[in-house]
Amino acid sequence: MKLKGKTILITGAAGGLGEALAWQCAAEGAELVLLDKNRRGLTDLSDRMTEQGNTAPGLYPLDLAGAGTEEFNALVDTIESEFGGLHALVHCAIDFDGLQLLDQIEPQQWLKSIQVNLNAPWLLSCVCLPLLKQAGGGCLFFLLDDPERVTGAYWGPYGIAKVALTGLVKQFDASLGNSAVKVRGIEPGPMRTGFRASVYHAENPTEQPDPGITAGKIVAMLSGESNPSELITRLN
């Protein structure tokens, strides 16, 4: 049980890599706080986990598009009161409305994507940092994307936010260099997820790796079993 006694907050936990990571962390004994805007998806995931004999995770339905300091402070207060602390935060949530030309993107759509993919990870990380520091070796992980790919045509605010998120990872790492908090930016590579299917319509999903494989590698990093020296870690 590599993660026994560890409390881990995962955003975007109701599907894709976030859900796969939740399963892997649960199997390794972690106490989970699962955040997603999909309340029904979170409930279904919790039911399936408990049916498999896992400890019921803490569920936190929240739409990052509308979340600010007040909502995140309430989340941290809940984690501290119910779990006693926080050992890791893994940002898996994304907002992506499909490939589009820049001049066809609605302003509100642009702002929402930047909010979910960049602003919310920054603010949530800042609010969670005191608990991660108290953990004596907390982990702050961000899911990135290939910058060469997402700066191409049609990737819109998602691509811009992911490139900016790489800069955020570097700044967090530099500013937390004297603390025990481990910062990592993770490029998971191709996976069999709904996000990838929405981009590559003609691709056979079965030809892509299951997200559980990537989740297992992240668990190894969370547990300290794997400790890549690179700040930006490419898993595939």
C-alpha cells in the first residue's frame, strides 16, 4: 500500500486520466478527495469504488469555471477538518470545446477555458500550499500537453493555457525550491480518453494506451518509488 496514510486531491476525477488515477491511488491505500463538475459521475465512481472494497472517497462537486478564492478556501477547510491534511494535489481537470479557428471562438468560451485550464490550477495550488508544506513532502502535479502540438492551428485557448501552465510549473518550482513540496509538470502522451477521441475522430481508440498505464506511473511518482529528475516529465 504505497500511499497508505496519504490524502490526495485529484481534479477532473470523474473521467479520463483523473478517474484512472483515482482507482490506482485507492488501490494503494490513499485517502481521496475527488473534484469534478460532474456530480453524477463522481457519485457513480464512488459507488463503484466501494463495491470493489475500496474506502469511500471524499467527493467535492465543483465547476472550476466559476470557482474562486471563497470556494477553494472552503475546500481546503473541508480537507483539513475531515482528513487532517493534504499530501498531494494532482490537476487533471481540463476544458476543451473542440478544434476551432481563433476568430470563430466566442469570447466567453475563451475566458472559460483559460479559467479552467490555467487560472483555477494556479489559485487552487496557492490555497493548498500551506497544507502541502505541512505534509513534509507534499506533491504538486500538473498535467501538461505537448507544446509543439497545442500551439498549432485550431487548439485555441486550451493550447494557450497549457503552454502558460508550463511556465506556471517552472515558477512554482523555483519559488518552492527551499520547501519540501515536489512540483512536477507531467506530459502523459496519447491515451484512450474521451478528450483524445474528440480531437482525432478517425483514430481507432483501442490503438492508444489505457490511461491506467499512465496513472500507474503517476502513482509511482506520488509514492516516491519513481523520482524523475526532470521538472517536466514525459511519460510516453
